[in-house]
Amino acid sequence: MKLFYASGACSLSPHIVAREAGIDLALQKVDLKTKTIVTEGDFLAINPKGSVPALGLDNGEILTEGPTIVEYLADLKPQSGLAPPAGSMARYRLQEMLGYINSEIHKSYSPLFRPDTPAETRAERQAYLLRRYALLDKQLEGRQYLFGDTFTAADAYLFTVTNWAPHVQLDLSQFANLQAFQRRVAARPAVQAAMKAEGLIR
Ligand SMILES: N[C@@H](CCC(=O)N[C@@H](CS)C(=O)NCC(=O)O)C(=O)O
């Protein structure tokens, strides 16, 4: 399988999940500005949405949308614990969390990355993110990961998007549980390997 990714973008989440699950992916770097695949080719021909992540399956199909891709990868290796069994209440809790991170956290960052975003919108989005993070910080209280001691696909996603905070001057220092979580996830060997492969750390 191939993962179409951009360094440090939300595609880091499925990249981490694949490494945690022991799934070997061929990495295909995408230039999001020009919508080209860095080695060769038109990314829009692969994914008309123009966004990463996209997963190229061995049968030629392309799967998009980060939350779906991580569930797909996790289900290939159920013993990894990255996603609880489909249909279980624990699985719905994971999906609930992936949806929350996708719509409330991930997408709230987008205007903060655009240089032409008005200061008022920027301040509103930052305040919105702080309110949303407050709930996650509470969820992490007394826990290693979002659902306890087991690292799941939701942890990979939360880690990935929260790494963006310093790049958009979002101060999350008031959230001690979240800060500890970020450090804990960053130290995982699979996360280190994924970040190295994307050129984010040495
Ligand atoms: N709905 C998609 C959105 C993915 C997304 O926002 N990707 C960003 C990078 S983090 C991207 O590719 N942006 C460039 C673009 O959409 O043109 C998902 O949740 O996977």
C-alpha cells in the first residue's frame, strides 16, 4: 500500500498508525501547493480532493479521509489494539473521538495556517480550540492515552494535530495532561520512526 502524505500534515496520523501496527507502507510525498507527487505525477489524478492523507490500496483503490484510513489500517491488525472490534461500544467511542478531533480540532487549525486570516477570526479560532482542548485535557487526567493505557488510532491523530500548536502561536501550556500526553506519544518508537521518515526530527 502507498501513503500519500505531506511532512507533518494530518497524514502523519495514519503514518504513525501503520508503523504502530507493523504495516509497511510505501511513502509518496505530495506537494500540496502544486498538487503534485514529488517523485512524479499529478496528485489530483490520484485524489481529486487534493488533500492528504490518501491511501493507495493494493487493488488500486484510493481511500481518503484520515479517520477512515486509520480505522482501515487498524482493522488490518486487530491484535495491535489500535482500534477495538467493530460494532463494540469501545469502537463507537473511538469513532466519536476521531470525529471530534477531525471536526473540532483539526479543522479549527486550518484558518490559523493561512496568512490572510483576519486577526479577529484568528483570535476566535484560538479561543475555540482552547475550549475544545479543555475537554481533552480532562479526558487525559490520570490516563496515559485518551482511552487509558492502550495507545489507539485516536491518540495518533490527537498527537499529530496538537503538534501544530507552536506553528500557529497557540499556547497550550495550561493543559498539563495534554502536554504530558504529547511527550509520551512523541517518545514511542513508532512515532519517532514516522517523524524521522518525514524529516520532522533527526
Ligand atoms: N477531510 C480530510 C481533510 C484532510 C486535510 O485537511 N488535509 C490537509 C493537510 S492536514 C491538506 O491536504 N490540505 C491541502 C488541501 O486540502 O488543499 C481528512 O480529514 O482527511
